[in-house]
Amino acid sequence: MPLQQTLGVDCQTAADAGGEPHCFAGPVRERRMDSVLVIGGGRFIGRHTVTEFRDAGYDVTMLTRGRRQNPFTNAEVAHIEGDRRERDTLETARERVNPDVVVDCVAYFPEDVRVATDVFADVGAYVYISSGAAYGAERTPKREGETPLAGCTAEQATTDSAETYGPRKAEGDREVFAAAEDGVQAMSVRPTVVYGPYDYTERFAYWVDRVAEYDRVVVPSDGLSLWQMAYVEDVASALRLVAERGTAGEAYNVGDEHAPTLREWVDLLARVHETDVETIGVGERELRAAGLAPDDFPIYRKKKKNLGWSSTPHETALAVTVAEHLENDRTGREFGPDRDTEAALIDRLTE
């Protein structure tokens, strides 16, 4: 994404403090930086982030536990092995790399952010990957400065579960805001649900696989549920833009500019696959009769467009996503209804 384009900014810091929110919506002097430490970097968002900074001419170092195959085995990307949850590991990385930028892909607990912003207090930019799940109210749409962040109890802050993910990310945001008040160039990026090549979560893979394999597909709520997604390469470019031009203490929402309905996502995928797919819209009553509920289907959610920027066109993003999908063994089938149940439901509805 070109630097002159604008990211939406979350004004939560000032609003929480009772003051007037400050929004970054125009050109800011770009910081001159040459090296980046990506904490994480071997799987999905981090992998694309490494590529984004490398292609922009940065000296890139990854910090990972080394438990998975490193996709960057060339000399262009350095690698430090260690557990990011150990302070000594972060201090070693700081001494070896002396980075201008730190992008924190795997800070899953508030304590991770607190320690990292202390260890890297003097860097030119510390960018924390938060999440749209950090918002505490399910509103349509979620608005910066209006939609509150989730609360986080002491127990939630240390509990690793799906239920505490949003609260933990929200508390991580508050750690970023606190660090910025102490003079750290700390910022947060909140992506919506991310899709694209190497997505190990397989949430979107379920729909790619359904469209690739079948000519009739069930979509819950008549296919009218809305879901704003974020293409992973756009998230990576946003992270670099925030590092180079963002304002300390701010949180930036990142998502596609357009939020298709689930039926539209299936139609988009069908065009990329160059196939025809009949979408069978099913209401909650019919789903219950088959022993299913709308949220049994991946990426089902009622949500409209949030803030975004000039994102990659869906056709382009899906073409890359589908091409990589066809080369891996991720189907996402375990995250949705089994095909026999779905086929039986289709037969009943189309008899």
C-alpha cells in the first residue's frame, strides 16, 4: 500500500481519557528506519510481514521458537531462536539486532506487551498486532472512539482460551497506550478476520474447499450475514505504514473497504475457481431441523464495514489465496458441518 494512502485510526486512547480523540488521517513525516525485528514471522501474518519489510529494503530478523519450518532460509532474513515470553530472549534480540522497528505478531497476553514495550522502549516504532476482537461490544459497525474495548479481569489476562482472546488483546492495547504515555513509540494495529495464503486457521479454507469441490453449497441466514475481512498482504503493508508513519499511542483498524455478504463471498470464489455454484440460503429453523446452527459455519457473523483503506480488490486477493490453497492440504472441513449433513439438507430443501 503506497505511503500516501490513509489508514483509519482508532481514537480510543483520547476518548478513554475523556479528551478529544486525535485521528491520523493525513500525511505524517515518515521516520527513517532500516532494520526490523519481527517477533513471530514463520506462519501467517508474520510470514507476510517479513516479506513486506524485506521487499521494502529493511534488514529483517525473525524471532521464533524454531518449532516450525522456517520459510526464509536465505541469508536475506536473519533468525533468532527463543521464547518471546522470556525477557532474557527479548533482551538478547535487542542487543544482537538493535532494531529500528519491532513488529510483535505473537503477543497473546498483556504481560507480553508490557515486557516488550519496556525492553524495546527506545526503538523507533513498536507495533503490536491486536485484533478486531478487542472491541467489547458487538455493534454494526464498530466505530473508533465510540465502540468500547473489552474489559479484562486479572484471571482473563492470564488464561489462554478462545473466550479470553478478545479481552487479552484489548488489555494489550491498553499496555500500548500506557507505554506511549511513558514516551515509547508504541502503536497498535487491529485487523479484522484475516484471510490469504498460508492461513493455518483454515476458517476461510472451508469456503474455498466447498466451492472447489461442490456445485451446491449451504450458506446460513440465507447468505445475508456480513463479514468484513482483511487480506493478509494488506495487513502486512499496514503494519509497515504504521511503523513508518503512525502516531504513538494510537490503534489502527485494518480491513477490506467492502464487506461482502457470505453469499457474495461464495460467488467471488466461484468466479476465481471459474465454476458455477448454487448457494442454498438456509434460515435458522431449517438449520435446527438438521441439527445445525448458523455459527457452526466458519466466518458467520453479523457485521458491517469497519474502517479501512485502499485494500486489494477481492478478485485479486482471492486469486492468490485460491492458488496457494490448491497447493496445500488445508480444507477447513473440520471447522464446518460435514458434507453428508449439508447434502441431506440441500436435498430436503430442493426436492
